[in-house]
Amino acid sequence: MRPAALLAEPLPPTPTPTPTSERFPSPPPQTAITLPPTLLQFTPCHGRVTSSLPFPFPWKCCSFRAEGYNVSHRSKSRLTATVTLDMASTVVSVDGEMIDGIRKAIKDCADRGLQHASKWAAELLAAIPPARRRTRQEFPLYLSFPPPHPHAPLASAVDSRVSPEELSLELDEADILSTGMANFRCREFARAAHTLSACSSAKGQFLWLYSQYLASEKTALRDWNKLDMDRSQPTVPVNTSLLKLYETATSLENTSDPWILFLRGLLLYRLNRREEAIECALLSLQRYLWNWSAWDLLSNLINDGEELFSLLPLLPILSTHPLFHLFQIRTLNTLHQPSENELGLCDRLLGPDYFPRSLWIMSLRANVLYHLHDFSAAEQQFEKILKVDPFRVDDIDVYSNILYVTENRLTLSKLAHDFLALDKDRPEVCCLVGNHYSLRAEHEKAIRYFRRATQLDRTYLSAWTLMGHEYVEMKNSHAAIEAYRRAVDVNRKDYRAWYGLGQAYELLNMHQYALHYYQHATALRPYDVRLWQAQGASYQEMGRLREAIECLKRALLGADANEIAIALKLARLHDDLDETSDAVAYHRRVIDVSRAMLKPVAEWARSAMYIARYYYLADGGDLELARDLLEKVAGSNSEDADSAADLLKRVKSTGGLGAGLGAGMGVGVGD
């Protein structure tokens, strides 16, 4: 725990909000990618695709024009941008070559211990209609990998095909490989590495090195757990063998093997050498397209939407390939930045010519809907998934979040009961049960299950974040800060943890700290209205009303057209600064929206009183409007009806004072 140390931290500098005229902040320096020269030699593939995405830093996109990008605003209300690439606008149908590639990937990934990638490929294959799936395309025996795309980044001069010598080596080592793989599947990684140490084939060397990596991870986790409740425990397990393993991987003879390239990228990712890891992942995919573990690694290496769309032309496939769009949707979901465009792509990929029965793509679609806050449609999508496969645990935690937000207690309770009986040792199930108890306001039980989820998977971001939320509910700010910090350590790209830190410091009345973390969250999700409102509230608490107004104006840009709460706050702030004409403008907006939505007079009576008093006291004010508003308020059941009747009498008798603004303009606004 860090509560004592938190108060001793240096106070972060007080940031100033970006003026409304310069709405998009510049990205932090660390987000820039400088790709190696080998990748910059690539010529983007041709065709056409239009994608709409929320950009963290839209104005920097102008640098894309040199690479064939054309950027323009589509919707200021959601701060999205339309990015038009010179690529194809359609997705090609699944053909025999793709089916054979997926079918081959099931075995190739399983033979190398990449179980999740093998499972992904198997589910994708099963989702293809049987008539289309039976269509096969024969390849020569010596081919192990599909030929590289002609526009793909140049990997090396080494041929991507498996040579007869390599196939002969694998055949000679078949028995040793089988023994090592049997140990690997029993999770005896050190024993598997020992068994495979004499292998010289590319497959054997990959399994040998991958077994060593998993054994070192297991050791690091065990040593880290020994330090529980110890102040010297690092925030995450430290694997001291990573550099040595990477040096071993670079010294192997089969350095151009796609699987060893993937493993090198994984080790570089763990060593925080991001640019080199991206290069290795791209080169691995150029040699073997259907290894989803490599796509997953590349997705985790991308920090924001801008980086994603700068890397898309470097992918070793055409923009019409289904994998291209699966990768795009998955990455934007990870970044919490999907748009309606990704929803349309999901619908297309679920069409009869693609993967109509894919539960994985249905789950992608449900996640897109969740991030777009369309909880009703997302809930229906998850219901459809569970109807097809009631034992599917993947993404059940997201479904529980939706049920929590919609307060669907009955369904959440049933789901928790069923999945707890199914597999109580899955972190997703623990998260589901934690949400169940949280909705019942049993916060201590909820924390127990969220903590259990983090013990099962220390990188499980949702559990750390939700645990922080529970501590906030219990007003335990110090414990909440610790949980949110763990979440940030796991993934600094998740805005929820930064936002949670801001909330926790706000409970401690440390508004300058809260503002610091809110701005981190806003940089990751600049179109989120709540984050700008949180910044505005912090500035208001600090007495910096001008900055608070700028933040709320920025929030109003992305808010719903019928939003009135933000307009009321802006009216109040302008009134506090004696800027009554601006306050009147926002009050008029409140009245216009309320009338359009047929709201009762009582809900906008305060705004009507403010405007009427302003025009009554102002020189040359609009007395007709004042009388009209006062008559409506006086004839309503509002608590301001008597005041409105008195003011109406004065307006009718005097015709206005013409004396300028005097005392009494401070009608309560939004109280």
C-alpha cells in the first residue's frame, strides 16, 4: 500500500485547459513511432477504404497526407474524423486459400504451444458455412507459409518457404518434438526446454526458447508472490531473464522463421523496445499471416488510433482482406475508440460470404456497442452469443458490466450463479461475480472477488479498475488509489484507471492532483463528455472559473444536442463572473431545448426568471419576451410562480427600469 507516500509526492504542475479555438491537445512525445528503414521502404497497397474513428489528436493527422491520407472532420459532436485511404472499400469474400490458411494455422499454432491462436483459428473456421468450408485449395507439399504480399515490407532475402532440408530436420526430430510438446502441454516448461535443447529445426528451436520464456515467467511470478504484504514488492513481477532470452533468439540460425520473429517481438515488447517489436511483428505476419498471436501482439503495441491508422498501410495484406478489418476492430476496441464504422465492419464480416456463425466476431460487435454506450443492443448481442454457446466464458465480464450499468439484477444474478458453477477459477467469472455483489451494494464481497481475479491474472485490467471503484464507493480513497495505480501499471492506455485516480483524489479534496489525472484520461479519450466535465469541476473547486468554462464548452461540443445540465453550469459560471449576457445565452438554450422536448415549465422556470429579470433591468431589454416567460412561469406549479407573478406586475406597470443591471440578478442557477 502507498497511502503515506502519496501525500509526499511532488505536486503536479497545474495544467491550463486548451482554448476552445485550439481544441485538440498535442500528443505526448512518447507516442510517436519512428519505424525502421526496412519498413519505410514499403509502398502502400492500392484500392480504397473509408474509416471513421475518434482521434485522440486529430490535427497531427495532417502528417499523413505525405503517405496518401486525406483527413477531414465528419462530426464535431463526437469529435470524429473521416480518414480516407487509397484502398478498396469492399472486403473480399472468404476463398479456398483463406480456408486452407486458417485450417493450417490450427495445427501450426497448436504444435508450437500457441493455444489461444489455435483456438481462435478453429472457431473462425467453424464459423464459415459448411458448403464454402469444404472448398479446398491444394498447395505444394514444400509450402509451409503463404507467399508474401508483393507490397509487404521487405523482411530479408531469405525465401519465406520451408526448405526440404527444414522439413527433413522436423521429420528426424519428430519424436523429440512430441516428447517436448507433451511436457509443454502439462505446463512443465523447464522440463520441455531441457528435452528440446538439442533441436536444430526451426520448430524445435521455437518451442525450446518459448518454453524457457514461460518457465522464467512462472519463476518471476512465484518470486513476486513471495513479497506479498512487503513494501519492497514491485508493482509487477520482474523477469530478469528477458534480455538473455532475446539475445539467444537473435543468435539462432533460423532468425527469419516467422514463429521465431514473433517470439523476438514478444520479448522486445516485454523489454519495452516498442519500435523493434512492431518491426518483428510485421515481419512475422509477412511470412505467416494466420498467426493470431502475432496480430494480438501488434495490437497491444499500438498506443492510439492515430498510430493504428499510420500502421495499417504497412500490413502485409490488402485492405480488402478480412484479417485487415478484424485487426482494426480488435485494436480500436482495446483502445476504447471504436466508431459506427467498426460496427458496420462487424455486420459485414458476419455476412454469409464471411463468418456468419463466428461467436468471436459477434463478441467484437458487442464490445463495439458497449464502447458506443448502446447498452441495450450490446446486451441483446451477448444474449444471442450465450444462446448459441451457453458455456462461453470469453468477454462474460463485459456482459456483466453492461448488466451492472443497466441494473439488470435478475439476469446478472443468474449469470453469476451459472458461471460460478461452471468455472470459478477464471478471472472473467470472478469479475462477473464481483459485479453481482457490487450491484447488491455488498462492496466487501465484491472486492474479494475482484482481488481473486487479479490473483489469477495479474494483468487483468478490469479487475484492478473495478476494485478501485468499489473502494471509492466505500470512501476508502487510499486503497482506491492503490488499485487504480495497479491498473495504470498494467495498461497506461486505459482511460478508466486515470479517471478513477482523479475521482479518488477528488474525494481527498486534492483537486490539483485530480485535475492532473483527469487530463491524462482526456488525452486518451478526448471526445468523452464526462472527462471534460470532471476537469471543469476541478477547476471550479480551485476557483479558476475561466478555465472551468473552457472545459465545459469543450464538453458541450461532444454532448447530446438536448443536453441542458452543462448549459446550466456554464450559465452559473458566467453569472459568477458577472458576464450576464453570456449567462442569458445559455439560459435561452436551456429554455429552447426544454420546450422542444415538451418538458414542464417547472424544469426551466429558473432560467426563465433569470432572462426576464435581465431584460427587465437592462436598458432597452426585450420586455415582450420577459412578459411571455413570466406569464408561463406564473401560471405553472413551479416554486418560482409567486416571484414570477410579482415581477410580471412590475414589468407591466413600469415598462422596464432602464437603469442597467442592479442587485438581484443572481437568480439561482442550477441549484
